Amino acid sequence: MRLFVREQFPVMIVYLAQLLLITLVYRLDGGSGLNVSIYAALLSTCLLLGYLAFRYFSNRSFYERLETLPASLDEAGGPAQDSPLAASLRRLLGQQSRLYQNDLHSYRHKLTEHIHFINQWVHAMKTPLSVIHLIIQDKDGPPFTAIGDELDRLRKGLDTVLYSARLDTFEHDFYVEQLDLEKVVRAVTSEQKRLFIRKRVYPSIVMEQRIAITSDDKWLSFVLTQLITNAVRYTVQEGRHIHFHGYVREGGGAVLEIRDEGVGIPSGDLPRVFDPYFTGVNGRSFQESTGMGLYLVKQICGKLGHEVVISSREGEGTAVRILFQENNAPVNPSRLTNV
């Protein structure tokens, strides 16, 4: 109704103006007086009200549809209308919706092809990296050690590209199971032993008890790898430790804390560390930073149902805590024998 009144408001203004003009003409012409003017105004008003009523009832559903925002693209055209204006507008909106959906489908198809190409390319690149690793694994000397370190960097870069590409199709590529938190942590730290050795930083794993978590082994291992890479990268002094502390918080729910003894994060950068491509002050000092590590950690943990909390003090280190769902709790070791 309000939309109808706003649309017809100029008509009402013109009507009042012409009514005033007719009344003045009657008065200037020496007409029969006020009664004739009132009678003429009454007849004119009845005609106006009849016109407005006809316009409103013939287009009432049309005005109601314009005041209701569509919930989906399928509702963009709205219900069928009888009036020519409403029917034309419905056809226009329907055609625009179809064109938009066609473009959207085309872009989705291109994005799917792009992700498929990225996956194939990453797997193709991993094959020569594995061959090079096999060639140098029995070789000793600084050159071969340097080649091995660069291979690790390339492999991590390819994994980052692969997991970033798969993030939008996460629901098609994960398997939830019960995992032993300590086994997962030790497996990931063992895979990163070359990184620890190169930086002369040592992992320290403390689990207060045997803890089972519900998660995806592959995605969680990638998350831990990103956190370890960041922790080691920003630990500039040799002989420091990366602490892995697993425990069950009060009220239930397992927690894995990964704490380094590195440079820490400035307080002004903390609110933005999970933003994509944000490198902050430390990123300008450490050229390997891409700004994608913590972003992927946040996104993956969110899809797995875990919460990520970060705290840091500049010059003292950074602690990242992964809070698992409350149904995670200490379990009997015998329950994990087949995991």
C-alpha cells in the first residue's frame, strides 16, 4: 500500500491543483457560490477515488511483490500478473534472472575446470620431486642437503596450492574418524624433521593423557604442518623449542596448543592474522611469508568443526590453540588400536 501511495502521489498533487483552479474559476466567473464549488469538488474527488481504487486493486499483488525481496533467483520474476505493466516487468526480470543463471553456470564450470587443472598440475609436479628426492636420499654433503631443503619447500608450496584449490569442494574430500591426538602430532613432526634440523629448533610434545579427537587426518595434518612451518619460520634463534601441549579443558573438549619461542606478533596485527594474504609487520621481515597459512588454518578448522584461537606477545612467542568439539575426550587406548 505504501508503494502504491508513493507512486500515485504526483497524481494527487495535480488533482489538488486542478481542484483549486476550478474553484477559483467559479469564484471569478461569479458563479452560484460555494455550494456549486463544493459539489464540483465532490464529484471530482469521487472520480479520483474510483481511479485510484481501480489502479490499486488491479495491481495490488504487483505492488506487494515489489515490496518483498526474493529469497532465491527462482523467485526473481514473481507471480503472474494481469496488468500489462506488471506482466512486462515480470518477463524482464525473468529474462534477466535466466541470463544471470547462465553466466553463473558458465563461471562455475570454468572454476571447476580450473580446480581440476590445478589438481592435475600439482600431482604432475609431485612426481619429479619424488624422483629427485629418491636420487639424493643416499647422498651426503652440503649441496645435497640444500637440494633436499628446497624440495621440502617446493612440496609444501604445492600442498598449499592443492589444499587452497580444494577448499571450496571440502565436503567432497574429507573423512571424519576418531584419531589419537598424540599420534597425529608425532607423525606430522616426524615429517617435518628436516625443517627442525635446518633451523636447529626442537619439538617438545607433552600430552597430559591419551586423547581421542574426531577429525580428518589428512586435513588436520595439513593444518599442523602450516602451524609448524610458521612457528619454525618466526623462531630466529637456534636451540629454541616448539611446544605441543595436549589436554582436556574443563567442561569437556580437547585442546592442542602449539607454542613457539619466536619473535611474536605485534598487537596491532593480531586481529588480522586470519585474513587472506595478510602478512603484517613480520611478513616484511621474513620474505617467505605469503599470508595464506593462518587463513587456510582458520578455514579448514571451521569446516572441520574446530575452533582456532591465537595469542602472542611480541618478542616472546606465539601460541595457537585448536579447540576440538566437546565430544572429544580421553579414551581407553584399546579403542584406538584400529585407527
